[in-house]
Amino acid sequence: MDKERITGSEALMRSLEHEGVKTLFGYPGGAIMPVFDALYDHRDKLNHILVRHEQGAVHAAQGFARVSGEVGVCLVTSGPGATNTITGVADAMIDSTPIVVIAGQVGASLLGTDAFQEVDLVGVTQPISKWSYQIRRAEDVAWAVSRAFYLARSGRPGPVVLDFAKNAQTEMTEYEPVDVDFIRSYDPDPETDPKMVAEAVKLINEAERPLLLVGQGVELGGAQEELKAFAEKADIPCGCTLLGLSALPSAHRLNKGMLGMHGNLAPNVKTNECDVLIAVGMRFDDRVTGKLETYARQAKVIHLDVDPSEIGKNVPVDVPVLGNCKRTLALLTELIQTHKHTEWIESFRPYDEKEYEQVIRPEVHPESGPLNMGEVVNAVSEATCREAILVTDVGQNQMMACRYFKFGKKRSIVTSGGMGTMGFCLPAAIGATFGCPGRTVCAFMGDGGLQMTMQELGTVMEQQVPVKLILLNNNYLGNVRQWQAMFFNRRYSFTPMMNPDYMQIAAAYGIAGRRVMERDELEGAIREMLDTDGPFLLEVCVVEEGNVLPMTPPGNSVNDMLLELDC
């Protein structure tokens, strides 16, 4: 019997369904029109969310992927449609987010002729993706899609780009599902060396002052319970990276807070006092390490990671333990001795108390003056009982949100870490609501970041996305202003912001909203936001020249944190 022949576009639809895709984000255009025509007949299985800009589509796919653990999918046209996704692709690469971007392309016969809306997308995205491939024949669709999803979700996850030539979209082909589960020279889960495990166990058993650094790899590997069991058996205090904040509940007795430039005082100081440093699924980013020449030089370093290229890249490693941390943590837990490090853990307390008195209490519980960012974040966190998903933009709002929002569930933080992409928050929060429709999504943003992708309020309006948008409005590009105050003699060069009336904008999109200017209004406004079915924009007018503290100045050691600023 002859096999059914279908178009390449229809093959794409069936391949996506074969991969388990149910939601995708996109924007149509000329070079991808045959695919959107095929999508019309698959609307019962493939829920396409029409965004207002292709950058919004890729960030929404990122938000979807980060909270769901599935691959996010983005569908756009060629030329500017494709290039508008570049920032998101780079963001997904550095933050290890599994997404597949499918872009239209001119027909194969026109490639290289500078045809209308032709761009070398493969050439542009190869350095910032796990794989970038051009589909020129309809018969290659099923294979390319399967390979793309396998690469995106396996090993260290990341973005994959498929450049779909228009002729391949319309050509006829016989279709059979393909399941790629092996690629020569690609090792997504490297074998763990038993000798390295034994060496790590020995160091951990002999350690008097061990410190555990928790990265996003714990979340990506689904190793939250393994992490908890390991830390509890060895009685090791933990510091979390920005993207690893929800891998261990905030209230856990061993969770000592956030690492990095604006992290908590104790885990940063103790990094340069510990005798064994155990890094799990993190890449020793410069915002975490500070001055490399002085970073944890006194400690033996154990690094658990699935990506061999991260071992020794920034920080010398004494014992590398390769492999998915869900497996490697379990191996270590089985072999290590049960310990108590009471005196070492107690030594964190004076630093916690110092930070609380000098920074946290004045920020979260001020006695007078304008509203602070930190107190707003804390109030929302308490009102949601530590069960909400946090999505942030980039800047002061990001650091304040990540410092003062507390987590009780895994996969609860979505933020642009390595790339620091302003405008990330709103579309990523939209994606997060589709990735975990049963959970409250609280999106914190500044006035600068919101205006970068504010058009996605149209997507919120059309989809009635139940996202809770919290705008911390200080009328500045706050993070740059803080640096200008510290290092540029308060010369505020183009950081003051003239803002629109956000309540009128929300009303124009049919989104409920409320502006808060006084402290006694805050609690009621938060309750109104959370009680509202559907989207809500809460604008809080906060202190204009507030600063994020503590802070490790650029180029300084991690234990040289400032608790106050002279500027």
C-alpha cells in the first residue's frame, strides 16, 4: 500500500505533535505562511499563542520551558522575524533553556541572492545555539525536528534553531515519525568516573567547613530531592545561584541564601573561609566569583556538572564529577558519612544578623519614607504563601525580587541570568502561565524593562493571561543609576525616565490595575490583585534613588561586600 504523501508543513505539524508539543508561541509572515496554514487544521491539538513581537515569542517559550521542564517552541517568519528572536536564543543558550525556534526562509533556489527577507539565520545563530540547521527538503522535516528536540532537552539543555526553506514547506513527502536518541560524538550524560566519586567522598567526609553551591543544574536535572538528601546527610550549608534559588526551599535550615554580587552576606563571605567547596550544576559566573584570583583559594573544589566544558573553565577544580547531578548526587549520598557541622553552620549567624540589621530590616520594614522595592517584594511573597512563581525583568527590580521573594516549590524562578535581557519579564511571564497554568505567576519589572516589550500587553489582553504584573516604578533606569552614583560621581547620564500613565495603558488593554503611592495602601492593593480573576497590573511608586545592597563592587573579592554606600 502506498504511503500517504503530505506537505512539509503538515509533516512539521505531525512531528511537533509526535514530540508532545501542545503550546507554541509565534507570529506569522510570508516565508512561514504555509506552516501557519497547516497549523489552522491542528488548532485542536496545537495551541498557538499569537504574540505582538517575535522577541516576545522566544521569551515566552523560555518562560514556558523554565517552569514546565518541557521544550518551549517558537514559530516565526524569515528576515526580521527570525532576527528578532536572536536575543532570546542567546539568552536561552547562556541560561541552558530548552527551546526550539522554527523560522521561515526563502526557497532553496533563492538562497544567496539577497531575496526579500532573506538572512543567513544558520550563520547568525550557530555560535549561540546547540544546533542550527536549514531544512531544504520536505523529506528531512521529521528527522530534523526529532534531532532538534533531542538536542534541546538532553544533556545541558539549550536552544536549537530550524531554518525552514519555503519550498520544503510546500513540497510533498511521505511521512513517518522519527525518534532520534543518539548522535555520534554527542554525549549528553557523560560517564561518571568512580575514582572521582571516591575522591569527592573522601574530601566531603574529612571536611570541617564544607560549603555547597546550588546551581540551576539541580532544577534542570530534576535533582531537587537528591540535593536535599545529600545536604542533610552531610549537614552542609548551601548558597544558591540566581537561577538555582528555588532548587532548595528558602526556609530550609541549610539554605543560607543567594550567592553573587547582590547576594547574601554570609554565603559570600564563607566562600573564602570554607575548606571544601562543592559546586552542583553551576558555571562559576563572574557575578558569583568576583575577583577570580582570590576566589575560594583556600578550598578544595568539587564540581558536579553534566557539561565537561564547564570544569575548570573559570575556577580550578580538584575533583570533577561528570554526569547528571540527579545520579551523581545520589552516588555521593550513598557513600558519604552522616555528619554534623554545627559550629561551622552557627558561624554564619553573625553575618546573617549583621545583614538583617543593616540592610534587610531597613529595606523590608522601614519606619518612614517612600515605599521600598524590597518591602513590596516581601509583601507579595508573604501574600502568596511562598507558592507562587517569580518572574523578573533585569536591573534593581530583579535583584530585589530575587533577594526578598521566598520559594517553597521547585522550578519557581524565571529570570534572565547570564544575558541580563531587559524586556524579558512580561513575555516570559506569559509563557510561564501556560507552562504551569495552576500556579500564580508574579512578574516584577521596572519602568524601563516594561517599556521594552510593553506591546505584549496585547497578548495578555487577547489570551486573558492571569499574570500578576508588579511594576516597581522609580522613574529611573535604576541599576545603571546606582552605578553612576557609585562610580561616576552621580552624573545621571540618560537614566532618568519620563513615564507614561501606566493605569491608562492597562485600561486601554482591558487589564485591571491599581497604582499605590502610600504604604498603608499596599496590603489592600496586593489582596485586590490576587483576588482578581485574570491579569492585573499593580504599579507601586517606590523610592527613586534606592540602592540594592549588599553589593560586591566589580573586581573585588566575594567577601568584600558593601552594606552601605557613601554616595
